[in-house]
Amino acid sequence: MTNARERLAEHLKFFGEMGVEGFRRDAAWQKRGRESFPSDVVAEKIPVSFSDLTAIREDIGDCTRCKLCNLGRKQIVFGVGNPNADLMFVGEAPGRDEDIQGIPFVGRAGQKLTQIIEAIGLKRDEVYIANVIKCRPPDNRNPEPDEVESCEPFLFRQVDSIKPKVIVALGTFAAKSLLKTTDSISRLRGRVYDYRGAKLVPTFHPAFLLRNPSSRREVWEDMKKVRALLNGEDVA
């Protein structure tokens, strides 16, 4: 019970620092915004089964397409979440915890991402989470161009299968890789981009927030854009 209370207190503190004003326990408040999705937009989306993503995972296999297969990776970290999600998060690459568990964003940065998701009224299992590359680079270094070139087609297939309305690029590397730019995340964030039929919103990586808590306000501004886009609102 104590741990649960401590986690709740931490969540509430985080929401306050993000700029969220108030919280209520009634079901109507917790479901706010979800009923505001335009019915015609929702109806246009054809449900995706896990078999579509399973086929992509099977095509990856025990991948040996780039040198990461020989540089200490333990397993492929494919992706996790709702295969019919309206919101998709894309990070850089698996870290140590992700390499061990085979699930993206399960370490401290993953806990921070869960808080961010909950701050806009969603649950982690309602979104889809993946990375640009599926194997952990040694010492958590940045993925190299040949590694991205080998792996990004599978991310493209994930995006095309899920057909999210909004994609959040988490951090410099993910944003630069998806948008094919050399601009920093500080220059890219704050704007909305068209990407493979979705709206792409770059923001700081959760691990960056752990080191720089003063940037939470910027992330909250980005996530308010995400929430507005999910609700079918125009965002400049």
C-alpha cells in the first residue's frame, strides 16, 4: 500500500510540474476527450489485428542484417501496445532493460513515458510504442547510418500497419531519423509535421527529462498539441 501511495504521489507531482490542473476520480472525468473523437474519423480506420504486426516480426526473424547482431544484443525489441492505436511513440533504440525484457521503454525513461501518456488521459496499453532500430547498440551509443538503413523499413511497416493519427518522435535521434534532417530536437519541437499519413510531433526524450526536469513544461506543450490532434482539432 505504501509503494502504491508513493507512486500516486509521484504521478500527481509530475502532472503538476507538467502543468496539468486538477484530477478527479470519477469515470466521466477520466474518459474526457475520448468521446470527442469525430465519429467519421474513427470509422475510417480499419481495425488491425495482431497478426499483421506478427507477420512483420516474423520477417525480422533473428535479424542479422546489420552488425548489431554481433555486438552483444540479447534479443529483438520489436514494439508493444495497441495494434489499432491512434497514438504511436517512436524512440531511438533499446537500452539495457529493454534488451533484457524485449519490451521498449521499461526502464526509468519508460516510467516517465508512462506518466506522460497518462497526463493526456490515456493508458499505456492504448498506444503503440516502438523504436527506430530494434537492437541495443553497444554502450547505448547512437545507432549508425547503416544500422538505421537496415532496420527502418520495419518501422515504416509498423507505422503503415497501425495507421496512427499521431506519432510522437521521442528525442533528437528519432526526430532526425524520421524527418531526415540534421536539425536538433530544440529546433524541431514545437511544430507539427506530416509523416506517412499521420501528424508527427517531436519532443524531448523521457531520459532527457530525467536529467533536465526544467524541460517538462516544453514536453507538456507538445503533448497538448498531441491531445488536440487526437481530438480532431486544428493545430498550428
